[in-house]
Amino acid sequence: MARVKLLEQENLPDDMRWLFDRLKGDGGSVGDIWKVHAHNTNILRGSMILGTAILQRSKLDPKLRELAIVRTGFLTGADYEYYAHIRAARRVGVSDAELEAVPQGASASVFSETQKAVLAYTDALTASPPKVDDGLFQRVRSHLSEAETVELSFTVGYYNMLGRVMVALNVEPEPGSRP
């Protein structure tokens, strides 16, 4: 059970309720992660903007993005993010074999050289403290453009933040999200 109240739309100030309308989209529901963010509507709005940029306005291949997010969720112990993004990864074409190999990371033979570089970079950015040496950075750059490398860095950083918050506040995976 979450350590903080999961706020509903009616808990938001009147002038901020539109944020939940935006999050509902066609699905009609708001995820618990956003109900936690709602304790501060400025954080909610800012996180929505950055999350939208990462998930919908990025040049980074969606399969690479989702592998990085799932790996970040796994490494941070953030089951909420891990399971939510397994579903997202499947939607963009990440195979079951690749998803099953995420816990092994870059050493798994199922991954391409580009995927291995992205996963190793994800591991380096998720380490405490993060440490990306020049060799690893050049390895990533040999597969990704400069813009894609920046987007990957923001993606892993953003999901590290979300994952660590979800762990600290004990936000559990959405019902039905675990396989």
C-alpha cells in the first residue's frame, strides 16, 4: 500500500483538474503514479511535460527507449515502472525473449549491439553514483546520434527519478499489470 494518499481529480484545485482529464485520454483512468504527483500540481504538470517529450516527441527508437525504461525499473526495484513499461515495450515491438533477458542486461545474447550499448549505458547512469566512462559513451555514440544520446540520457534519468520516488512511497504496480 502506498505510503501517501493517492489523490483523485476532485482533490486537485479547480484550475488544475484539466491535468487529470489530459492523463485520462481515451483510457478513462489516471495511473497511481500521477495520483502521487498530484500532491504538487506544479510537479505533476512538469513531469507530464517531460514524460510526454520522452514518450511521444523523441527521435530515439521506441524499442530502445522502452528497453532502457524497463531496465531502469528493474535496476531501481521499481515494480510500478517495470511492469507498466513491459506492456509499453510489447506495444512497440520488443519481443518476449528480449523482455525476459532484461534482468541479465547487456550480457544477454538476445540483444543487438545497439541494444547492448543502450543497456550498458542505462546501467552506468543508474549506478550510485552514476559513472559513464569515455569508452561506453563512445560505444553509445557509435549507434546513436547526438540527439538520441541526449534523449536516452534524459529518459534514463527521468525514469530513475520516477522509479526511486515510487519505491520510496511504496506505490505498487497497477492491478493487472503483472504478467
